[in-house]
Amino acid sequence: MEVQGRIKVIGETQTFGSNGFRKREVVVTTEEQYPQHIMIEFVQDKTDLLNNYQAGQQVKVNINLRGREWVNPQGETKYFNSIQGWRIEALQAGAANGDMPPVPPTEAFEPVNNLNEDDHDDLPF
């Protein structure tokens, strides 16, 4: 899977525990009708992939969805999801929409004038 958009924030690398687990987060804002701010985490040696990027750059990030189960001390089971990045590449401006065909102008469509109110369609709603 992949996410395309513009980098909004790149966090600092965080180190946890005695084993030196490393994590770094990046927020990518999608460029669609309703933009989404997607937080993606890079872990261990993948944190270094973000060193050459900065806020404002258009990128494509390859991701994996991760889920885990946790039982709290009261015995309740909780589920958590995360989005983990494993590759990132810069995109040129407009490349994210390069695969989309152009939208024809609205005047290319002719209005329908031959509708009869007595005609019924077979749609159930």
C-alpha cells in the first residue's frame, strides 16, 4: 500500500527502552477533495530514511498496516493499529495526479431534453 501527499511534519527520532528501539513519525497530508493528515511511523533503521526530507515536499510512502492486541491489568482486551512506513520517495509537483485522465469540459455533455414524466425507471428507490 502507499500514501501520497505533502509532508506536513517530520518528528525527531525517539529511542525507547534498554534495547534501543527507535521510532520517527512523519505526517503526510493527502491532496484530495477532503485532505487527510496521515501519521506514519518509521522504526529502527528505517528512521534514517527521513533524513533527506523536509516539510512541504511531495512524497509517496510505501506502508504496511499493523495491528496488535493488548490485555490490560484488569483483563480487558484492547486493539491498536499503526501505519508503518518502509520506503519514501520524492514526487515532482503534479506527479501524484499524473495517472488521472483529464476531465472533459462540461460543455462537452449535451442536456437531455427528451424525458417524459410518464416514463418510469426500474430503480427500487
